[in-house]
Amino acid sequence: MPIPANCLSSAKAKDGTITLTPVSKKSLDDTLQRLGKVQRSWVLASGFEARQGTFAVVTGKTGKINRVLIGTGAQSLPIENPWWLADTVKNLPEGDFVFDSNVDENSAETGALGWCLAHYVFDRYKKPPKVKKRRLVGLPKTPCASVKRTASAVSKVRDLVNTPAEDMGPSDLQDAAEALAETYGATSETIVGDDLLDMNLPAIHAVGRAAARGREPRLIDLQWGPADAPKLTLVGKGVCFDTGGLDLKPSAGMRTMKKDMGGAAHALALAELIMASKLKVNLRLLISAVENSVSASSYRPGDVINTRKGLTVEIGNTDAEGRLVLCDALTLACEQSPDLLLDFATLTGAARVALGADLPATFTNNDNLWRALEDSANTTQDPLWRMPLWAGYNKDLSSQIADLSNVGGDGFAGAITAALYLQNFVKSDVAWAHFDVFAWNKKPRPGRPGGGEAQGLRAVYSAVKSYLSI
């Protein structure tokens, strides 16, 4: 469900609007002194201690709620964490709310984002619970519009990833890209099925050729922006369902594989955010959309497949398909020598073993780019973690009969060898970053329900502006 547009507004507060006051443990005493005697007694009697995620309502002389104290724990203003308000939203009554006058612009903007994302519900297949009508008002027009764009992009990732493969196949990803192109005046072309072979995209074709009719593999190519602007290319792994191929996954491993197009979801959402914000870039979005299915035409362990770059690849495991569909798209991207190349993929379980579900493993060949990413991740509180492109592990991708193997020989350093595999298809003079994301919340948290999730999206968007000096 799209986040309700009316949950956030730049309209001015009117009589009856409820004030939201963030209170840290350090500022609790001062806040209590600002209240009237009866109000102060009520708050103390309620046991409010400003712990994070707690709140206390304060009533005026008429008995109506006119203020809500939001506990932020150890966090004092300014607050960069976007989730400080999110946990309280579901417990608030209906009405209009406004931030206290002591809330700085940055804390208000981050709090407003958490407010919006706390309204997200995926209701395509299930009747949603009745939602109280709550509106946050008083945010200036510019940050209000920015928050709405960001919340919409995060919501898009969640919606795309949460949608089951039955309704989110390669053609559905194509539809999503074409709808985006129509909205923002971009162009979109798609190469489908055996045409991939004619257009020299053999690795994408090999992975997806076993899918049923109507779910053929494809390469989606969206372009937007002036030709003389900095060239930014986004590449997304769109494996709409991953059985593992003939190296079949066990049932437990296959259960959430509808999310294996999470990289494509991130790339699509970032493209939307860029276009909606009218960034001055020459944007290209490439999505390799396939279904890694099992049939008589499946590619096999031990096969040697060609790639667009001309490198041959021996298939050590058909469940390492994501790097195969990405390598053709990366080669195609580099033929235009972009100023910045970013790819997103739910690529390896090894990244999750190393960093857990919440930290996207980030690989880059450019230290200046990493500095921009790291600074943005810290500023937006949207974490990224750099991992090494350790050249010493390249030998693990060697093959006796082909230029490369698609897997490392011993299973060690799986996230690194996957990134090294991709690096073979990226020009050395192209600034490139690869994001190995989980795209999923294993359990609900404030503003972040269980299921599909955008990870690193806000940080990367900010870093794009910084790195390209936009």
C-alpha cells in the first residue's frame, strides 16, 4: 500500500493540533518544569522516564490531549536516527500533530520520515486493519516534499519485494520500469527471450531460459536526463524467484526467494528518487530480470557459458546465478563509460554470515567513492559496511576449461569472491560500487515491518549527490 499522502503536510498548525515533544533522559527534568503542576504530576504518576519507545500524553485545561512527550532515551536533540518517533505513531489518537518549537529542522525531517514509514502496510492480499487518521503538519514545504519522495522510494522497495513471484515475474518488473518511465518522461526498452542471444547477452539468457512462457528472461533498459549531465548507471539483479536451478535449494532456503529481485527493487526505487528529485544526471537503469527455474532447458553444473565481454564461465553451481545475470549488464553499462556505476543485488548468503541482515556489504574500486558513501551512511543513519576486493582471492575463481568459474573453489570468502567475479566485467577506470543487500527484515521494528526492506537506499542517494557534486 502506498504510504498515505495525507499523513504528512506542510500545512500550518491550527487550534487543536497536538504538540510532539521529544524528551531524552537528560532533558526530562527540564521538560517537566515547563509543564503545569497538574500536568507534571500526571506525567510522573504515569511512570514516564523518557525511555526510547515510550510516551506520555498531556492534557490541557479542557481535558483534551494537547501534547505528547516522546521518549528518546539517551538520544538528545538533534536526532539523526529516523526511527525516534516511529514506535509511537501506532499508539497516537486521531488528529493533527506538530513538532515542538524546540525541535531542530534535521530532527524534524528524520522524525517525519519515521512517521511516514510507520504508516506502511502491505495489503495487496489481506484486508488491512483500520488505520487512524493521523497527520503530521508544520514541516516546511521543501523538507516535506523530500521526506515524501524518500518514503515513496522505500515503500516501492518494500512493495516489490513483498509481492510473491506469481505476481512479480520478469514481465512484472518490466511493467514497473515502464510505468516509471511513463511517469517521469524516460525511455524504456526491453530485450526478451531469444533476442538476448541476438543482442549478445548470453549469460542472462542462460540463467532464465528454463522459465515458463510469459516469464522469459529479459534485460530492461531505462534512460532519463540530459546527455551532457554526469552519467550515472544503476544495475539491479532481478531474479524474481530462485529455485537454485539444478543445484536445487532446500525448502527452507527457497521460502523467501521471492525477494531475490531485491537488488532490482533497490535500483528501481533509487531511479525513481533521482527522477522525482530532478537530479541533473544522465541516468541509465539496467535490470536483468529472470526466473531461475528447473526444466529440461535449465543450464547445468559443468556447463561453460559465454558472456557479453567475451569471457567464458564454467558453472560450478547453478545457485550462483545472480553474478551471471549481472555480468552482462555491467559489461553493457561500461560500454558507455559512466561517471558512476552502482549495482544492487541480493547476492550471497556469505555477506549475511559476515555482517548479518542489517548491514549491506559494500565493495568499491574507488576510495573517494567510499568516502562519500561512508559519510552519507553516517549522516543518514542508513548503514553500509565496506568489504575488501582482495585480489589474492581471484585465483579461487579459476577454471581448468574456461576463463572463470562462477564460484570459489572452497566456499570461503563467498561475498568477496562474488564481488571479484563482478569486477572482471567492470572497466578499471569506471568508479563502481557493488551492494550485496539482504532486502528483508527478519522481524518487525519501529517503522520497519517484517518483510521487504530498503537498505542503504537513503545513504546511496545522498552519496550520489555528493560524489557527482550535484
